[in-house]
Amino acid sequence: KTLISIVPKKTVYGILSVLESLNITVADLSFNTLADFYEFRNSENKNLLGAVINIGSEKTEVAIINKGILTSVDTLFYGGKNIDRDISYIYNINRSDAKRLKERFALAHKANASTSETEEVITKEGERIKVNQYEISEIVYSRIKEILDFSKKQINILTKREISYIIITGGTTEINDFQKVLDEVFNKNIV
């Protein structure tokens, strides 16, 4: 079996040279999704076919792992920054404010969002506006659902076999009520 991955060698060599200058010997290189699997593996899933979805800032990696062996990986170019861009565009605010609202105020699912809870932000034109938790949660929910729907579709493309578990990681999973969106999109054992 062979696994081929393409990565800019200047990225890898740069990291390796820093580690070597610190007298650290590199024994192996690992893919993010494989590392995620080893972080969450247990006696139940280590011998099964499963999927790992890592929702990153700029991209989402979807991988199929069969009995601890990475069999296929694909990258979707959607991530947490897409949510920030959506919020920034809709409310005409800068991205740092959009990210702050996403992380501290919005919910991943609109079911528990409040229409009476608001946050005040300043638009790019200097105008003060109030952002409603329900409305911003709708924006966040729609993008997270889209990312998960694309990931689910990609799993079905990467393997025709039935998977036993799904591991989902990444900063976006920390948004409150993320589990509600997972329950809506998937009906599998999700970690």
C-alpha cells in the first residue's frame, strides 16, 4: 500500500530545520486527520472503518480510516473563516469583530438562540448597530450545516462502505450547540 501526499517542501523543510536546530530528532511526519484519529481512538473504533472531519480555519479535511490506516483524504475549501466572512459581509463589520461575535455570542444552531439578546458592534462606516443572537446564529448555522453536508457527501465519495464512527474536530466544533447541527446532519456515532 502506498500513500502519496503533495505539500510544499519549503514548509516541511522549514519546520524540520527549526526542530533540528533545537536538537530534536524527527522520527515521523503525520497527517492532521491521522493525528486526530490517534487522539480520539479507543478500543471500540481502532479496528473499524470510520471518518475524521477536521474543520479548520480555511479548509476542512475529510479522511477515511480503516483499522487505523489512512485510506483516503480530501480537502474542502470551507472553514471557520467562511463563517467570519459571512458575518462580516452581512453586518458590514470587520472580520475580527465577526470572529469575536461567532466565538462568544452566536450559537451553532438557531434553536436555542434568543431574539432578545443583542450585542452592539460598529460597522465599517462607524455606525453602531445591534446584532440579534437569533439572526447571527442563523448565519452561523447555515454555513456550518453547509460544511457538514459537503463533508458527508465527501465521505460517501471516498468510500462506498458503511462507516462505523465519525470523529469531528476543529475550532468551529467549540461553538455552543454544535452538537445539534451534527445530530441534524448525521445519524452516526460522532465523537
